[in-house]
Amino acid sequence: MKRMLILTGPQGSGNHLFSKIFALHEKVFGWKTLLNTYWEGHHYEPFAKCWADPKELHLFDWTQSDYYVTSISCPYFRNGLPEVPDYLKFIETALLHCEIDVAVIGRDANILEFQQKRVRGMETTGFFLEQLEDIYSAQTNVSFISQELLYLYKGMYLEKIANDLDFPIAFWDPEVEVILEKDANRKYVKRADEYWLDFEVQKAIKDS
């Protein structure tokens, strides 16, 4: 049976990052054009038309692979306006052609807030949280993956995801290190000043 993995999460949580990673494997039909650039708009994602109109899935050529990855953030932008994906309609239609798994992407909540306000002018995580019930109610396996864990553990983490999802990921590919070379969170993280708990920690170290 053919399988599709839906990568999704709040806007800014890491859809492009994970799309690149999953597109590396030769067996996976994914967002291959993203491998040739740092970033490009969602309208270039292979299933973008299908998210706008799930009936397009019936016209898709499902002979191209046994493994498919599609990426959608919530909200995404279409014709310059924010759109909330119709997860249920997309999944119900796609299930006529393949099995579906959903990987919900997580990122630090504070960074999400800063990123969304900087790029979109408002915090949008709530839009996605409201859709989780629909995602859970669909006939899918739902897993959670983390941008922070990806940057920290890299190939080891990807190997674990591949085993957990039983889905091909090229965790051994040298390009993984290239993709993860610059941590996208660093620009949001500043050095913390002295904190009141530091004294207690240092005292405990001495006492022990």
C-alpha cells in the first residue's frame, strides 16, 4: 500500500526544514526543488493545488512512488491571504489512494510567537491548535517531531523518526549536516544575565 506523510504544524515551526530532510531520500516523492534553494513559497510544494482543492488528489499520478511527503503550515498563505488547511477533507480524499500518517512539528513556543509576529504581524499558533482535534479524529497515525531535537541530535534523531514512522529518511546523507549547519533558532536566543537560581546551583555543586 502506498503511504503519504503529512508534515504540519504552526506557521514557522519547521515545515521547510523537515521537507528538505524528507526529500533527500531517493524513494520519497517530496519537495525536491527545495533542495536547490534555501527557501521558496508554499505554492511550489508538489501538493499545493491539492491542499487548495483536495479533489485534485484524484488527478495526481500515484505511480511515481510508494512514499509521498507533503508539507502544510497552519495557516498558510494563498493569493496573499491566510488559509487554514482543510485537514479532514484532504485526508479523507487522500485515503482513497494511500495510507496517511501525520507528523506534527513542534518548536519553542516563545520563538514561534516572535517569528510569527515578525513575519505575519500576529501570533498564529492558535489557528493550528484549533485544528488538532480534526487531525486526531481522522483515520491517521499522529506523531510529534521537534525542530529543537533535530538540530541537537541530527542524524540520530532522524534515524529514530524513520524507525518510529517506518518511513524512509536518508539520515546518513552528508547533506543533512549541510541543511542543519545554521540553527534557525540562534537569531532568537540571547545570552541570559545572572539569574537568582545560579547562586543556589553553585552552592549545591560545592556542597555535593
